[in-house]
Amino acid sequence: MLPALLLAAAATVAAAGVAPPTAAAATHGSGDGTYYGSAVNGACSLYPRPLQYAGRRGVALAAASYGGASLCGACLSVTSTGRGSGANPLPRSFDAYVMDLCPTCPGRGDLDVATPGDGRWDVSWKVVDCPVVPGGPALYLQGSNDWYVKAQVRNVARPIAWVSIGGAPARRTHDHFWMAANPGGRGWAGRVAVSIGLAGGRVAHVGTIPIRSGVVLRGTKGRRGGGTTPATPARRKKGGRGGRRGGGGGHRRGGCAGLWGQCGGARHAGPTCCARGTACRRFHPWYSQCRPAGGGRRRRPRRQCAGLWGQCGGQLHAGPTCCARGTVCRRFHPWYSQCRPARRWA
């Protein structure tokens, strides 16, 4: 059924004046099922894991099925015949979601499970609708500003066919984001309209969202076309002084931005102060970032490197450009480089 749905999606995209996806998403496959050890994140950058995937196993697909991230976030129904060899047969049936790319899988329908195990087993899989949590589509922005938006769509039932940001067609990246540059010279003034198209021709008008990186934005019910509001983080206990020492990355509710979070820039509507141990550094008129603060003495600051799956380069990237030990910075396109396991790319 899904091949027909994808054709319908292409027709809807053409009618909306948005460029169709660059790679067709697979709808089913069969091949070898293997294990590649415990993993919580992968090429699809679905971390922290969205709630809609609770109870599902993360899997990696061969490049031919991965389709340039076309199947990132898709839900799969997997069955195993029990035929194969090894110490740990795969379950006869289980639910999964696509979280990674398997660059060493030779067969188009091969599937690599992100759990410890041993063996190679015959499997088949098909794309199914994902469960969604209340609140509508969710968006996660990374390194975005009034001139450039990089957004990841979450909490949708089907693979994503296209995304429109600010009325312009967005381009799919290999790490499951969509990016678009402002075609005008005035910027988006802190907010931008987003629409998405799913396999089957369904169009979701997410509405106008604030341009805030590192915050999950969820659609709200009620108004036609939908709006979005930031997802509510866990409440703090009263009487606290506001966060733990050292501070994590990104924005903190009701406080200052954490390490590597945005702290200023033209039309920036977020926090303008930084957590303890960090300082707001201005890079250009429309972007300032919380960086590690230097001590009173003239010391050479310790180099801060990105961890596994972290961003390590790309145009307008103002974060770390090196990778932690055991990882290597791999360039996917001019706008994005990512720290990947060194052994995979040796």
C-alpha cells in the first residue's frame, strides 16, 4: 500500500510547489539480520529517543534502503524465520524503528539491530505507521537563526516526504534534519512558518514556531493550521538556586543558556545570559554562543571536543570542531559534519 502512498505524496509535493525528496524511501525489505551492540543514537540523530518509540528496538538499515535518511524515524514490523547461524537468534517478530545507517551491510534489505548479540539470521521487514503521542508533530531545531533553520520533525506516523520552512522548500540532510536558508535579506524575525508532508499525501501545517535551537517544539490542538509551543521540561523543586553547577548544553527553562547554547544575536528571543562557568561570546551580529569561560590567569583554554554523534563542523557552525577520542569527524555536506565511530570509517 505504501508505494501508492509515496506516489501520492510526490503529487502533493508538486502541487504545493515544493521539491520532491531526493531519494525514494523503501517500504519493505528482506535480507540478513545482525547485531551491532548497544547504541542509543545513530545517523538519524534521534536523541534523546522520542517517546513514540517506547518498546521498539533501534535498527540500522543498509544504504540502499536508508535512502539518504528517507526512512529515518520510520517504524518497522520485523519478522524472522529462525534460519541462520549464531548464538542469539532474533525474535520471530518484533517492532523496531530506524535510528541508524549500516554502511557495511551488503544487501539492500539487511538490518542491523542496536543490541548486543551474535549471529546472522534471515529477516523481512515492512514500514508501518508509528504510534504518536498527544500534541501533534514535534520539531527540534539545531544551530538555527533568522537566516538559516535546521529542523528535525518528530512524532509523526509516516516517513516524511517534504518540509517547507518559511514558504521555501527545505533540503533533507543525511542526519534526519531539514534545512533552509532565508531567501530574503531581512531575516525571519525570530519566528518561521513550517509545513510538512508525509507519505500518502497528508500535509501537516505545523504553524509558526519560534526559532529556538535545542528545544523540542510541539504542535498544539485547537486552532486551524496548528501552532507550536515548547515542550514542557520537568519542573524544578522550589527553593533551588537554578540548576546544577557546570550546566549542560542548550537552553534552561527560566534561566540562562547552558554550554554551547545561544545567548544573543539579532532578534534572538531566548536567554541572554550563560550558566556558571561559561561566557557569552559574540560571533556575528545574529549569533552569540555560551562558550567555556577563561580563568583569571592567562591560560590556554582546554580544547572542547564534540562527543560521539555530535556536530563537529559545517557552515555557520559555531561549536566544537574536533571529536572525542575514538571518534572521527566525517563531512556529510557543506552544512554538517558529525563525529562517527573511528572504526567504521577506518
